[in-house]
Amino acid sequence: MSLRGLGTVAIVGLFAVALQVGILYKQSLHVKAPEVPEPVACLAFDHAAALDRFRRLLTFPTVSSKETPDHVTDHEAMRGMLEHLEQSYPAVWRTMTVEEVGAGGYSRLLTWHGSDTSLDPVLFISHYDVVPVTPGTEGEWKHGPFSGDVADGYVWGRGTIDIKFSVAALLEAATALIQGGGLVQPTRTLMFAFGHDEEVGGGLGANATARLLASRGVRLAAVLDEGGAVLADGMRPFVTDTPVALVGLAEKGYSVIRVVLRSPGGHASMPPTDGSDIGTQVWRLYSALLVLQTPTQLAAPVTDMLRELAPYAPPVMRPLLANADARQSWFVNRLLGFAFRRLLSRDTAAMVADTIATTRLICGVADNVLPQEGTVSFNVRVLPGHTPGHVVEHLRRALKLARIRGAEVQLVEESAWAGSAVTSAAGRPFQLLRRAIQESWPRPKGQPHTALPVIPMLVMGGTDSKHYAPLSEGGILRFVPFGLNKTAGDLGLIHSTNERIPADDFRKAVCVYARVLQLMGSDWSAEPVAAAAAAA
Ligand SMILES: *[C@@H]1O[C@H](CO)[C@@H](O)[C@H](O)[C@H]1NC(C)=O
Ligand SMILES: *[C@@H]1O[C@H](CO)[C@@H](O)[C@H](O)[C@H]1NC(C)=O
């Protein structure tokens, strides 16, 4: 091509990009945050007494384990904890039907019967089992993992973030409504399912509760589970440094996939020169996986998240965020997908692709023997709409590219979950939750019209809600009303040393839950969806 031809192509190209940027900019001018509701005063309740009941809940070491027949490690602790619940929230036990479910009867299903039985119930899920404290790290806790201490403005202990917090706050909110809030009976039935083995998959707790509900033909109008929280220091650096509430509208699937490699083996003094030894096969497999990346896919609810964040972001970011939707702009979708995958952080990369992480490499019997077999264990997380089978195929393609013969790809079936369905950000359940959070979460001083932004997101881990997914008509929402501060390293405290939560967040959570229970417990099926449509 002549110099002149190149120049023409460059000018046309620049013009096209400028035009696209102009269109995006113009579209982003109309971006507005959803209308903010009037604040609603919190119900009267005794904070100090409520906090005390929560602290005592934390003192029971209700660690779950796959190694015991009922997934309980300390039966005395589990029974003591269940007794504590019954004695601490007597109004709930009096008002609701309480059923013992699952292995040993250790999970609980509470039903607060509504006056209109034609309405499908809303289910609130949580769990009171916790992960163990890593042996040898006990001394590193500033306050004992089962102390329930309140100090320096925090409540300390295993189960604060994950997630006795929500068990206690939900029961406290229901108590406040029954005793002083004028809600002795909701219109719509509200249910609470508390599991005893969520941390090991919920196979004997939530699984049994879900099957019990299914056997009764129960359909759920909405489900509220853990998974999202308030990011106290915002989403830095590109979006906002004021707090945002993130609500999980989908979660990634989970599986373990093993690749078993085979080799003739032999004496280590004469290794093969054709790359057939296990070590070189592993290297070839990883080389192929580097070339053959899982595809980048920017889809809901991540696109919902970006679009809903647009009004809160600096003006230069708005055109990009507001147009995050494959159908609207191929250009923006590609750009954002690339940025998420390659430029930002490992948590953004995990939002836009199936991830394949090596967790175990098992091979070899002696220092001077070439192994005849080697196993690579991959922990795999797939996007909503994907199944572990997608990754099995991907690994087969990688083996083929690496020209590895005789290898086997095994999906560990009992651990295989597909990515969840995506709850609609325009649907009533999400809109109601957003309203309750915005009405009840305290507003900044002197800014009565600034409510907490409530934003959809994708949950990377797995929750008990997957067991209830087949029963859910209105979708699953994943959110606990407490603040985590990313800058202070709070995300690293989950399942780790010095797990703690700001003490005042417990009070805020009771207020938010009480409002959620009021709204969800009403007949909202016939209300207009105008607000939802405006936000969508
Ligand atoms: C749920 O329980 C049933 C019956 O005990 C069992 O067959 C099934 O594998 C369990 N499912 C999960 C996901 O744990
Ligand atoms: C978050 O933590 C950082 C570092 O500890 C602190 O400077 C900041 O004030 C915290 N933000 C909020 C909102 O608590």
C-alpha cells in the first residue's frame, strides 16, 4: 500500500474511533442514579442487649467438617449454640414454626406464616457453622477466636464475617418487629433456613432443608443469602471512594478436575529425550494452557454492576461504564473485557472468565525413580451459564495442543456445580432489597439525600443458596448488611486470623433486616415495576 493509502486508512480509523467515543460520551450524559427513597427510622430495640446475644453466639466453636458423619466436630458446642438461640430469641420461637432438619436435626427451618397463603414465601438463608482456626495460629489472634470480645470498635471472632452475624441480626430484627414493630404476622410467609454445614458444602444441612421444601411443593418468591456486603471504602481507584453496597445476583460454579498423566517411567539416570517424562508433560500442559486461555466474557451481572456504577464514577469513566453491555457496544465490551482480564487485578480477572487454578501436583515415589503417573488437580470456577464440562473440554484441547497422549481428564462429580442463573437487576426482589438498604443504612452527616448506592455483582465463591436455586422463582440475592474495608485488608480476614466486624454494623444490620422483612413480608407481587424499569 502506498504512503497515501496508509494515511487515508489511518484518518478513517481515527475518525471511526472519535465517532464511537463521541456516541458513547453522548449516551453517558443521560446516566442518572436511581431515585433515592426517603429515609426510614430504625425500629426501637436495645442495642447493647442485642450485641451481647450476638457475642455469646460467637463463643460456641461450631466448626464443621467433612470427616464426621453429621459434619459436626463438637456436638456439645453445637447443642449449646442451638439452646442459646432458642433462649435468646424467645419471641421468634413462640411466633414461628421451628423445625429441626438435616443430619442430627442440627439445621433449622423457621416459618413465619403469612396471612395470605396464596403468596409464595421469601426465604432468608444463613449458617451457624464456621471454618476451623488453623492450628498454630491461635496465638496470633488479638482476641480469642471464640471470645466474642468487643474491643477497639470491633466484635472479634470466628463467625463474625462468616456468618453468625446474619443469623443473630435476622433473629434480632424479627424479634424487634414482633415485640415493638407492629408486625406480628406478615402478609407473605417468611422463612429462615440456618445450616450447620455450609462450610463443607451444605450436603447434610441446606440440601436436606431444600429437599424438605421441595417435597412440600414450596416455590420461593425470593431468596436472600450471604455473598455481598457494603464496601466501606468504595471501589477504588477508578470508580468511587464512598461506600457502595454490592448485592450478588449470581455466583460462579465450582468443581475439581484432575488430569492424570502417564509415562513409561524408568531409571532417573537416563531420562527420555522426547518429553514423555511426567515433569516435561506438566510443563507442556501449562505452556498449552498459557496459549489457550479460557475465553473472556463480559456478561450479566458484571455488566449490570458496571452500568449501575456509572452515575457514581468520575465523568471520564462514565462513557465506558454506562455502555457496558455487549449488545450496545462491541467496542466497549472488548475494551472492558481486556482491562478486567489483563490490566486490573486478579479479582476483576476472575469476574470475566472461567478460572483454572492448580491446587495439587501429585507424583513420584522416590528421588531416583521416574514417575509413571502424575496427577494435576485443578480447582475450577465457571461463569454463570457455564458448566464444569466447558473446562473439561478446554483441558482436553490443551492436552491435544501439548501433544500429550494417554492422559485422562476426570471431573470430580460430587464437587461439580454449574455457574448459577442470574437474578434480574430489574426484578422486584432486587428493587425491594435496594429500597430497604437505602431507606435504612445511615446517610452521611449533612447529606440527607445521599443514600448508599446498591449495585449488582457476581459472587466468586459458593453459597448454600445453590441448594435452593431449583425452588426459586424470583431469583437469589446475596448480601449481608455489614461494611468491609478493602484498604484495611478486611477481605483477607474471611476464614483467617483476627476475623472481626465493626460493632456498630450489627446495629445497622438489624435496622436493614427489619426493613427487608417488612417489605418482603408484604404483598409486593402486584406493585408496579416502574422503579425497576427506570433503573434498568
Ligand atoms: C443431597 O442429599 C441427597 C440424599 O442424601 C444426596 O443424594 C445428594 O447427593 C445431596 N446433594 C448434595 C448437593 O449434596
Ligand atoms: C479503611 O481503612 C483505611 C486503612 O486502615 C482507613 O484509613 C480508612 O479510614 C477506612 N475507611 C473507612 C470508611 O472506614
